[in-house]
Amino acid sequence: MAESAFRCGYIGLVGRPNVGKSTLLNRMVGQKISITSRKPQTTRHRILGIHTTDSAQMIFVDTPGLHRAEKNRMNRYMNRAALTTIQDVDLILFMIDAGKWTAEDETVLDYLRRSGRPVILVINKVDRSRDKSQLLPFISEVSGKYEFAEVIPISARKGDNLDTLEAAVTRMLPVSPPVYDPEQVTDRSMRFIAAESIREKLMRGLGQEVPYQLTVEIERYREENGRIQINAVVWVERENQKGIVIGRQGSRLKEAGSQARKELENITGKKVNLELWVKVRSGWLDDERSLRSLGYADDEF
């Protein structure tokens, strides 16, 4: 294909919490770079996932789920990260759950109406739709809510219909040379990926409240003689949360650390020694200085 016909652009993955944005990102780039869990608001940062083909470079921007409640500075940070993305990208993939339209979906759509960006409506989790006869009427109903460039049902979890989505995205990107090296799949460092891997494993093993009040900071990431040494601190807000994260005789922290270590060894292809500590930093979720020191600054791309 002629070089002038090559397409490249930024694609925002936007939607309310827990609709599968991170799962889709990982599928599209063919590698896990954004953590996932069944708990809403797992994603806290804007994360770039880069997928390069012979004809296009698609730079996907995974965003925190847009939500109405802004209980603290962390919530406001996540909303701001998502809303800024809407203005900065060339194309938006608006993700919703099959058979489910909520007030939060309507709120997201209100933002998209004001963006002026082309929007593809991506209806996810069609594989989980119990009553398939209701799927077509639902697609027809939501299609009428806005002048979407395309409406594409998919299953990000199973990979169903992603070739159709990729073709539609490619058609809508501007003609432009690639921004990143074709081999690159993300703009994030291994320090960031290590911290997110640890946080994911902890979130999956904890109850409802504590996962939202913890974060992970990498104090040391050193590679020597083909081995990687990682020292990380898990920060929580209250003293009683420390014991919950550690678990009886350290069982929960050990299990999360073991799972994260194995995942990081698979990613890097190297032996990893991971050491974890749990510490208390009271009020970090609502303190701007703490948020910035822990890596929650406004992201740019």
C-alpha cells in the first residue's frame, strides 16, 4: 500500500465504569497492558495501547469510567482524565453493555454530543445476552439516540466481531504516518505495569470497600544479570485496612504478590523478585499532593 494512504490516529475508549474498555484494549493490541476486574473504576489512568497493521496505526486510549458521583479528588481526577480524552482524540468508541442502557450511559452520551468527534457505538458483551431475540430491538433503540458513525456489537472477552471493529476504525482514521515504532504496544513503563499488576491482584482478592482505598507505589525497579528486583509499597487509607490487605498470616498479600510476580515474569521473560509492604497514608484519596506524588497527575499524549 502506498505510504500516503497509511492511516494513524488516536481512538478514545469511553463509557461508564465496568463496560469492558480495558478488556477491549488488551484484545486490540494483543497483549495485557491495562488491568481488569469485575469491580467498577478499576482503571484510574489514561493508558495508550498501540496496534500497528500494514495500513494503519491505531492508538487506543483507555480511560477511567465516567461516573456521576465525585466523592473525592481521585474521582474528580478520573473523570477529568476521561473528559480530556474526548477532546483530544480523532475518534471515539463509546462502549455500552448489550441489553442495558443506564442513566450513566446517558450522561456519557451528553458529553459526546458536545465533543464534535465521530463516535462508533460499541455494544459489548453480546455473548452474555440471555435473550437473543431482544438484542436486535435493543440495537435499533440505542442506534437512534445519536448519529453514530457505526454501531458494532462485539464480545471483547471472546474477541467476537473485533475484525469488523478494526476495519471501521481504520477507515475513519486520518491519513498520517505512524507516531510510534510498529513494535511498540504501549507508552507506559514497566514500573507502571508492575504497580498496576499488583493492584489488580489485590483488587480481585478483596471485598467492596478496600480496593478503592489502596494504591501501589514502586520504590525500586532494578534489572541486573537477567533478573528484576521490584520493591513496592501498597498504600491504604486506614490502619484497619492494613490487616485486611495483608490477610491472616500474610496470606492475601503473599497470594497477590505471587500472582503478580508470575504475570510480570511472563511479560518480561525474566525472573522477578517481588517484595511488598503495606503502609498507611491517611486521606491520600482526597489530597492533591499525595495523588501527584503517587502518580495521579494529569496525563498528556
